[in-house]
Amino acid sequence: MGMDKLLHANDQDLLAEIGRRNGFAFDVLYNRYWKDVFNIAYKRIRNTDLAQDIAQDVFVQLWTREKTTLIDNLPGYLRIATRNRVFRQIEKESRYNFLPADSEDQLQGYALADDHVLYKEFHAAFEALTNSLPPQQQQIFRLRFQDGYNTQQIAGQLGISEKTVRNQMGRALSKLRSSLVLLHIVCILTMK
């Protein structure tokens, strides 16, 4: 059957072609019914990603099914197949839902506590890095980022040139940046 005929073929003719492993016929059916299958799944589970996965599974099942099984009503077949996939998904999720609903709030509290501890550890490491700078770089860095002074104000307060302030700030930032990258990598590896 030619491509033009397949575009306008009825479901039974397309299913017959799919039985012969005609990928274009499958694409025509997929494009014709994917949105319907997705909507059926989405109405039941209200999750876009899961609904897309379920729709994909339904069409994979259609492609790989036994070709001897006749489908008289394709929309009905797809509706039931989608419903069954949704039920399997819900059953699968319920098997892994060990915690009662109240535990979610408790877990969120733990996550916030963990975030707070991580922030304190990161802040302490940042302070240690700042303290490891040479005294002049440390003083310039703190004046700029903790006190909010600009280059001209720092130069005036310390009695040095603006160029010296910029050079020292550049060196301090370079050292901190490379150390913070390493610290960030360590944090990521310890969180896994």
C-alpha cells in the first residue's frame, strides 16, 4: 500500500500493514491516536511525564503484539490498554509508597535541616578560605564584599592605589574561585 493511501486508510488496513511491519503505517496510527491515548492517561494520573510514558508503552505494545489477535475496535482497544497501563503504574507506585502522608512533611523538615547544615559547612569552608588569603588581600576582599566598598573607597581607606586594589582583588578572587570549585566538587560527591 502506498504512502498516500496509508495516510487516508482505515484502522483495519493500517493494522494489517503494521502486521507486515510497515513502519509508516504505524506512524500514521501513532499520529492519529497518540493525543487521545495521552489524554486518557493524563486524566487519570495528572502527571505529564508518566502520561507520556504510558502512551509510549501502549503504542509499543501495539507494535509488538501478536499479529494473530484481531482488533475490531482500535479506539476501544487503545482506551482499555491505556487504562490497564495506568492501573499498573498506580499499583507499582503504591508498592513503593512506604511512608504515610504525614511523613512527607517530616521528610521536608529533614531536607531543610540538611540544607541548613550544608550551608553552615559551606560558609565555614568559605570563611576558612578567606582567612587563608594574605592579610592585604583578605582586608581588600572583606571591604569589598562584606562592607560593600568600591575600589576607590578601599584605596582611600587603605592608602594604596586603585590599581593595587584591583590587582589584589583579582588575585584573591582567582584563589577563592579555584578553591571553591574544588569545594563544590567535594560537596557534590559527598551528597551522592
